Amino acid sequence: MPRGRFAPTPSGEMHIGNARTALLAWLQVRSAGGQFILRMEDIDRPRSKPALARQIIEDLRWLGLDWDEGPDIGGPYGPYTQSERLDLYEQAAARLDAKGLLYPCYCSRAELNAIASAPHGLASEGPVYPGLCRGLTNAERAVKAARKAPSLRFTVPDHLLTYEDQALGMQSLKAGAGGDFIIKRADGIFSYQLAVVIDDAAMQISDVLRGSDLLDSTPRQLLLYEALGYQTPRFTHVPLLVEPDGSRLAKRSGALSLRALREAGVLPERIIGALASISGLHDRVEPIHARELVSEFSLSKIPDKPVIVDADWLSKLQLR
């Protein structure tokens, strides 16, 4: 049975971009007769807030989405909150270390940013790591460890990675292009890359639909699936909703948060209808319940380019 998920980070209010991703992920698995899982990705505790996690659950239910397993209802693969799964990440890191795939890194982000020649890496992680600490001797590591706690980096192999994206088709790239990446930060927080792989594998997720902003994370996750011997899920990356200037919608766009829309008197069915229309799932903008779209869902209908959210679109929500 297909198993999909929506895994938000409770560091800000849900906006319509998040809602669209949740809706599409929900429709993908429901249209296939599968199970839908909700998981809270609060691995970065300083940025995450329990109140926002509760708000996300309330927002999703208000939209008419449901799930078979989640932090509020439990399930056989729980807990469904990352901060309660730290022992699983520790065990996975130990397995990778035992295979000789991890090494301590003493470089700070400021030091790496100062390397003018370093190519750009993931937006969330700064420049591509140039491997400064990969070849340190034990003696050199001891000297550095006396001054600074290390992060742990995954040694990236230099082979070709090929996978099929359900929306974008075949993808092929060199595994080492992004450089060795962090598995565990110096402050003890495990990386998103490790946590999401462990959680999806443990929860037997077969289908991952998410925004195209996470496309460049996929190679790193594929390497971890490979190293840990897990089965890789099917990936689907959909274009984002963007501002008129082409920038992605941000959590700080308060006027577009589901809470703000609800307080403005916008009905959830109107939001679902508008999202369905700009996603190619419905031929006109009209109020509609999420369950009415299940039979209409097809990945082939979803636009292959980012969708602009402008004043005209907002007017269809009766906001302007």
C-alpha cells in the first residue's frame, strides 16, 4: 500500500504555499488508495515551537485534510515528532561511523564563507565544503578538538547518481558535486538530511511529494539511503508558489498565512478551490472540498513552472 507524508517544520505559521504542498501530497496518496502520515520536523529545537505545531495540525484539519498516523493520533511507527526520535538518529550516525563514512570537522561556517573560491552549495548550508578536515591525522584532530567541538561530516563518494523524479523525469548527477555534508552539528543537533531519511525509512514511506526547493537535497538523501541499506522512496518535486518578483513565498508573509485567511473570513473550500485551479487540478476557481479532488488528481496536470501568486489571484480569495 502506498504511504505518503507531509512533514512541516513548526518554525512559522503555515501559508498557502505549505498548504498547496500538503494538499498535493495528500491527493497523491489518497488517489492511490494509500495511507497519509503527518510528521513534525522539529529537529532544530531553537527554531521550532510546540504552539506552532499545534497550529499546523489545526490548520490542516480546517482545510479538510486527514491522516492515518501523526503526532496527535499516534500510530505503529511513532513517535511522529522528530525531537522524540533522537535515539534513532544517534544509532544511524553510529552505523555510518562504524562504516568509516563520518569524520569530525572543526571548520566554522564563518571560516567556510570566507573562502572566496568555494563554490555555492545548498542555500541552507552555505558553500560547498572543500574537505579541509577530511584528511586530518589523529594528532591534528586532537589539537583542534581541544579548542572546538566538532561537527560530523559524511564522506561523499564520487560516483554517478541516477533516479527518476515522478514530476521531472530522470535525474543524473555526480554524488560528490555538493561536497561532504554535515550529519550532526557541533551543538549536537542532527541534520535534516539524516533525520528525514531515518524517519521516512522507519515509517515505510513509499512516496515523497515536496516542493522543488528541496530538489538539491535529494542526492544527499539518496547517498544516506544507499549507505544505510534502506529502500529509496519515489520522489516527486513540484514547482513552488512564488511572489510576483519570483522569490519564494516566505513564512513571514503573514497575510498569506492560513490563520490570517481564516480570520479574514475566507472559507477553507475557497482556498482548496484556488489551490486546485493554479495546480491544474480543476478548470475553474470555485469552492471545493479536498475529497472532491481525489478522483481528479494526476501529476501530469501540475504545471512544470513556478506559479505566481499576485493581486489577481488573491482577489479570487476575496482578499482584495
